[in-house]
Amino acid sequence: MKAISYAILRRGNDVLLQLRSGTGYMDGFWSTAAAGHVEPGEAADAAAVREAREELGIRIAGPQLQPLCTVHRNQPGGTRVGACVDFFFLVRQWSGTPRLMEPGKAAELRWFPLDALPRNLVEQERLVLSRLDSGLPPILCTGSGKP
């Protein structure tokens, strides 16, 4: 099972998203600006901090990460992703100015108001971002086999 960590950068009512490009997966869709696979032996929160540094060139201290929820995506065989566990963290403070550090994987960075998220937003991220202010359960399940 794959594990992915997400650092949701929030500035007031806005969140920072990237337009995926050149990855071969969900290209043309907006997604959390800093996210990626948890490496073997790496903690989920450390992965979120690392991804923010690699993808946006910013520094996040561990205490600045607020755990939001975990999403279990149970997608049946035949899909590229399969089963995944997504760890979402909220970040309101960081050092540096977010900028596009991996132009081969993203075409654009943009701040979006939570009440005007783009239509072409990755599904599990929309699930979390749309409920950011209304409260999230500790665990959400998607796909087949959900209760």
C-alpha cells in the first residue's frame, strides 16, 4: 500500500495549489502544492516537510504541521494507484516564499479561495479541502469496500 503526505498551505481563506503537468498521473488537474510519497523508513510528517522543501522551496518546522485527517483510498485492481493512505497536514506558517521548484511536474502555482476551488481538482484533495472549515473526521474512506 502506498502512503502519500500532503502539506496544505493556507493563507487566510486561500490554499496553494499546483497544476499537475508532465507526471503521467492526473496531469491537467490541480492538487495540493506540496505532496508526495512517504519514503521507506520516513515518517508521514517528515515527508510533508521534505515535499514542501523540494516542491516549493520553503521550510516548515514540525510544530507548524497540524494533522488534519487520513484518507484511505481503496481502488480496485486495474488502476495505476491501487490502495493508498493519504496523510493531510495543514500549514499556516512557513519560512520562505513558495515557488515552483519542479517545473517538469507542475505548470503553475496559484492561491485559491476555499469557496472557489477549481473544478479539475484531484478527488481526494477536494474531499478534504471542501471540508476544511466544517470539520474533518480523523479517517475518511473512498472507493470500493468503504462502510
